[in-house]
Amino acid sequence: MPSPDLCIRGQHVVTPESDGPASIHVRGGRVDDIYEFDEVPDGCPLVEAGDAVVLPGLVDSHVHVNEPGRTRWEGFATATKAAAAGGVTTIVDMPLNSIPPTTTPDGLQQKIEAAKGQCRVDVGFWGGLVPGNLGLLAALYAGGVVGFKCFLIDSGVQEFPNVNEGELHAAMFELARLDAPLIVHAELPGPVEEAFASCCTGEAAGDPRRYETFLRSRPRKAEDEAVALLLRLCRETGARVHVVHLSSADSLPLLREAKASGLPFTAETCPHYLTFAAEEIPDGATEFKCCPPVRERENREQLWAALADGTIDMIVSDHSPCPPEMKRRPEGDFLKAWGGISSLQYRLPVVWTEARRRGHDLRDLARWLAREPARLAGLFGRKGAITPGRDADFCIFDPEAKTRVEAETNQHRHKLTPYEGLEFDGAVVSTYLRGEKIYDRGQFADKPTGQLLLREPPKREPTVWDDWDE
């Protein structure tokens, strides 16, 4: 057998089975096999990770790239550069905030053309479910999207309207037929409208600079009722359902009910919900605004407990940037500011800092940040774990180093983030995509080598009719 193209070895190689000394042999951009630490063929190029940890390349299934149409907000070039610096080798782009949105086959094609030649990591695409495009879902899925996203409440952009219960119900039957996952922004408008009227209008209007005012305007009840609706429709239709950016811990009993019933029902949360607490957010600090909102300290700890027991499946960034002026930082008005947090580059050290404080290890991180997002996006055959046959995507991570969030090293197009100035445990040393080093200690590969991961339709089994000669 010919020598591998590359060997990467270290004292802490995180695989689904273990976290210990190993040598990874790479051939043709894929993991050929995993051997004992000392098994390195003579003459084979060798990367010594030493005491740093070799993680699978991270997968972030919730990223708003915003290209084409709103490249001033982010774009494929800067988003994928930030991903590489954060140890992320695969992102899945959201269908909204770009113009056009990914709600038609033409919109998907424009997205593909915009991404070509720009991506430093691999990129997949979610399609969008909006009123009126039920008849296009099959064509979008055949065209390569990994699944579909919808909103149950106003999305904030007019070209991506939310669906109502009737539209959602009909679409879920179609998605069940296609066996396509549906990921959902789970807040219902009724409780939000009721809360807004009681705390943000008239004589009872709170100060829009106070975070508490904004928090009261997006109550847990909006999430809880949405999750209950999705659970009921999942039972009725059999569609695969995933709740994005779960914030309300009051929804956890419903998620546990779904798990106990064996329903195809999963959920994610985000680093900001696991790190910050509403009690600590300063007045006017609109960089913290997102929807649903960062909630109270006790809510945060319940989310961590739900990750520990498997109720919540994964942690994704929900990287949702915008030009700084849209955050209205000078006036500090939470009610008028754009809702979204920039964090694509920092997910790993932020989560590691909080996870290790609660007794979690790096195998937990590999599950939350790589394996389960890859599984959600239908990419687990190629991504999300260090095993033979999968892409040779790796993140070499020093868990004892420090990452300080500073504008000079922040690769996002815009630098405003609630993490600015904070220091976190751990630092990404280098990132490998299909066995090629794309990032190393602040330096990037000369050219983008990321691929576009268009979903491949399942291969049809041959039948006797294929050879029928009329």
C-alpha cells in the first residue's frame, strides 16, 4: 500500500471512541485510518500536534453570510476566513438576509454563483420556506439545499416573510414526503405583540435603553408556545423538526417529551445564551441584542443542564452580523437596533471556557460543535468526526492557551460583538481542510479551497424495469 499523503499525530486526538495518543493517516483528502501514535511511515510528511488537541473540523450549521445582496453585512470571503480562524471547516448558510433569499431555484443558483471561488471552508445551503413557495420545495431540495428554514414570527426582512400555522402544516407534510429537515425560528407573534403592548407602548412604556425592557418584549411564552405547536405538528406529519437558537428553558420539558417519544425533534442553542446573563447586560449595549434574547442567569444554567443530559443536541453560532450603524450603539435603543450577534470565529474558545467550568470535556465539544451539526445538515457521512473515510478536516486546539477578542484579529467584516475585549480559554492553533492547512497561527492559505456542498439525491436502486426493451 502506498504511503499516506500526510500524518497528523498528537497526545490528544478526539475520535468518537477515545481521546488519547494517535496518528491519523490522510490519503486523497480523507482519513485513511487511525493508528497508534508511533505508526508513521518513513518519508511521510508529519504534523506534530504535541500536547494540543486534535479535534474534528468544526461544523457550524447556523451562519448568516448575507451574500448576494447584503454583502455589506458580511459575505463569503470574510465569513469563511473567520470560520477557518475559528477551527470551523464547514458552514451551512441561512436562506435569508441575502437578496434574493434562497426560496426559489433561481435564488439558490444566484447564491451558488456568488459563493464560487470565495470560500476558505466548505459551504452548504439551507433553503427557505415562505408563504407561496410550497410547490418549489422539491425542486430546491433536488437542487442541493440540505433542508429548509422558516420563521413563525416576522424575520426582520420583508423578502423572507413568516409562515402561519396552516402554511406550516401543509409544508411539513411535503417535507416529510421529501425526508427533508425543517429548522424553525420558534417564536409566535401573539405573545410578543401582547408583551410589547404592555411594556413598550403608552404610559407603561419602559426605557428602550434598558435591557430589561427588551427582554420583557420577547417573553419565554413566545418560544414555549411555538415549540408546543411544532411538537404537535411533528406528531401529525412525521416531518423532521429542529428548533434553532433555543433560549427559553421553559421549553425544555417539551423537548424531553419529544425525545422520550422517539420523535424526529432536535434543538440547538448558542454560545451567547450559554455565556451571558440578562442581569449583567449594561444599558444601551445593543451589541447584545438578539432574538430570542439572552435570558436570566438561572435560565442559562438550565440550558447547560439540558446539553449535559442530551435534551439540547448542539451549539451553533447563529452568526448574524450587520453594519455597526444598524446596532444604533450611540443611542443605545434596544427596540430599534438590529437583532443579531457576531461570533462565528469565537464559538470554540467561548464554549470551551464555559463548558470546562461545568465539568465537560473536549469529547463533549466535538459532539456539540461538530458531530451533531453535521448530522442535522445531512453531512455526517463526510464531516463531523475523525474516522476512516471522512474528510480529513481537523482543528488543532490548545486548550490551555488564551483567546482575546480584539478588532485586529477579528476576521468578521464588522468587528462589533459582545465578546469584544473578553478573554477566553483555549486557542485555535491551525485548521486543516481535506488534509490541507488553511489556517495557522494567524496566517491563511494563499487561495480559498473550500467546496460547495450541494446535497446529492439518494442513489436509486436498479430494478428489472431498467432493462425493459419495448
